[in-house]
Amino acid sequence: MNLSRLGAAYRHLGVTVRAIRVDRLAADQRADVAWTLAHLTVSDTLITTAVKLAGGGAAAVIDNAMAMNGEHLRTWGAARTHEEQVAALCAQASALITELARHEEAMHAKVVRLRVHDRDGAFIQEEALTWDALIDLRATIHLPGHTERLGAYLGAGSDDPDALRR
């Protein structure tokens, strides 16, 4: 399990979301940022719980329905400022990495069942992955994809679209 790559992906995400000036964003853009931060934080909570179960020898299943539930994510975001959302994401990412490190040796090749839903809550698929594969997917595709998409908001509302990227 490559936890250094996962840590780097979270650091890059953290730098990006801290630099977003939500006060300069349109309402739909603010909602998208809040949805994404809630989605990632809830996802990390689900994964962390599954890691604890797997580390204790139980079968692990991650069902991302709650991390795709629009009402739940909007409620989560509405209850927090942007800074609090970012802090919650960073804290949960740290908890996930810590938990993975505690159990890394014992579970890297173990299988986790992943149940995937879309933004509308519709079930898409269920698959079995090793923890190594899941963490690699999160570190190389999932987190970087969200980071890149959120990075598009860095210049929003500025006369100089590169001003916040410097």
C-alpha cells in the first residue's frame, strides 16, 4: 500500500481547497465546492471505518451511498464554514492514513467490497478490490480528479485568473 502517494494526494488537495476564495464564487460554485468537500470527508469516514473493521479481522464493505447522498452532503456543508469543511476533510484524511498505517502489513492484500452509487443515489456496481488497489485508486485517480476540478475555482472572481495560483 503506497501511503506516501496517498498522503501527497491529500496534501495537494488541501493546498488547493485552502486557496479557494469561496467568497468570490457564484452560489452554484460554492455549492459544488461544499458538496465535494463533504463527499470526500464522508467517503474518508466510511473508508476509515472499514479499515478498522478489516484490521480487526472482519470482512470490509464500503458502501458509498451516504457519500453520494445529496441531501446529507448539503446538510453537512451548510453546517460548516469553508474553513471548517477543509479542516474536517484534513482531519479525516489524517485519521484514514493513520488507521491504514496501523494495519498496513496485515491487510494490504486483503479484499474489500466496494458498493458504488452515483450522485442520484442509484446503485452502479459492486466490486471486490484489494486494499492496495483501492488506496492506489484513491491516490492516483479519485483525489487528483477532485483536486483538478476544484482547482478551476482558484481564479474565480478575480481580474487576474492566475492571481491565486501564484
